[in-house]
Amino acid sequence: MSWNAFRTDDEGGITAVNMVIPGGGGTPTHVYVARPDGAGPYPGLVLLAHAPGWDEYYREFSRRFAAHGFIATAPNIYERYGHGTPDDVAARARADGGLSDAEVIALSDASMKWVKAQPGSNGKVGIIGNCSSGRYAVLVASSIPGFDAVADLWGGRVVMTPEQLNEKTPVAPIDLTAQLNAPLIGIFGNDDMGPSPAQVDQHEAALKEYGKNYQFNRYDGASHAFMVYDRSSYRQQQAMDAWDKIEAWFKQYLA
């Protein structure tokens, strides 16, 4: 169901709750789960939070997907940094040098398996992230099996220089392109510098080289985070067009 295409006499709604599930390595982890109020079956999504934190934007993003027919699960990727406001927790994560790729992969795997085990699941799950978590979405879908579609929203550092590699981020996702095991949609602003248009070109060339199923969408007049509506970078027309493309992609491969 594309934006604003519902019938005014449709019945049903959504339920949304913050709860705890076994995360990476079985560690108890909070997740925000929004799902349609019905028996299903429904496709699932794992939403990985961006660098500003496990914040209200991601709760609203989850509820939007639920209203459009998905079991949306947003795990708290910053769980080990304790609790507080999203800004406070994200600040602690940044001070520690950020998350490791390994822990994000493990949590994504656990979240995906949890969604598939739900009674209302149709057995298919996608993964989506923006900014730093756009990178994570590509990384996860290139590192483990089980995801059926992936969305990268302006993910920085998919293309990385050797100086950017370290113990926590030991590999550039672009170097795992041969292992990408899910159809990929990419959403990018042509005024963005992280990733820059040249880096998006480089990623696209790698996807073509390995014959991957992908669709890149690039928007003029849009920079970084142009779909995040609580920022000055928000661009309404481009954001809503991108939303419809993302939903259509997931419905194509997860329905």
C-alpha cells in the first residue's frame, strides 16, 4: 500500500511496544516492535538505528511500516551503553569509539530470527538503516544469510579508505559485495558528501561487476538525512518519493 492509498473504511490498526528479546549471544536487549493488529501473515523488518541514537524517529519509522503491513522490529543497538535519553546514550557510544561491526551483525541476526519465529510472520524479513546504519544494513546482508531484502539510506562508509579500518570496523562493506545475498535498494542525495556521488558510483560499479540485484535512487536538491523530518535537511518531495520506492521494494521481495 503506497502512501495515502488506504480505504477510509478499512478496519484494524497497529500495536506497538518496547520489550526485551534475546539479542546477540542471547544478551537481553530492548526492541521496539510495531505490528499490524491482525493475524497476518505479515513480512518482517529489522530497523537499525542511526548514529543520533535509538530515538523517537525510529519509533515513528517503525509505526509507519506497521501501518503499511510489516512487523517492524527496531532493536536497541546501543543497549550495552545503558539507558537514558537517546542523546545521552548515543553520546556514550561515540565516546567509546562506536559500535563494533561484529556486535551489530550478531544483534541483527538475533532480531531477524526473532521476527521469523513470531506467529504472524510470513517467514520473510528485510533490513533497513540510514546513515551509519545504512552501512550496517549492507554489511549485515553481506555477512550472514536469512535476510530477503535490504535498504541502504545514504549509508556512509560503505566505501572506506584503509585509514578508516580498525578493530571495530575491520572491513569495508563494498569489499563484501560478492557475498551480498539479498536484493538491495539504495536511497541517496546528490548533494551528500557522506556518501558522495562518486562513492555511490563506486558502490554501484561493484554491484554491477558481481551481477547483484539492486536499484539505486538519487535525488537532486537533497543532501544527507533528507528523509529525517526533524532536521533542516528534510526535503518533503524527495522524502515521500523515496518512501514509496522503499515500500514497493520490500513488498516486492517480502510479500
